[in-house]
Amino acid sequence: MYFVYVLKSLKDGTTYIGSTGDIVQRLKEHNQGKTKSIKHKLPMELVYYEAYSTKTLARKRKIELKKNSFAKEQLYRRIFS
């Protein structure tokens, strides 16, 4: 099982979208500062995830959310409304 997830910074409220095969371990890694791009925004909390059967499907969805502002907006409405 693979996951696309959304994290929210408890420091400044910004979000981060990622994908992984082990969501619990990945969240730990993020909060330990092992991701350079969000290290300054710690701590992060998991606010949403989607499960996929293949790594390819999860990565395609992650890319869609990062590049398609309409898809991201739709998802954020569901999460934060």
C-alpha cells in the first residue's frame, strides 16, 4: 500500500504534500527534521491521506496535486472546510 499525504505545520499553518509506502515512519522522519524543505516549519501534523495500490498511482496523484491548482484547491476545501 502507498499513500499520498498532506501535512500541516503547527508553526505557521503551511501545508506539505508527499507520498510514501510507510506513512507512520515518514511522519516521524519529517518531524525529526530529515526533510530539508520543511525542517524550519516543524512540528508537522498529518491532516489527510489517500491510499493507493501501487507506487506509480500514488506518485501520479501527488504530482497532480502539486501541479494542478484546481485539484489542490478541491482537496483543501474537503480537508479544511
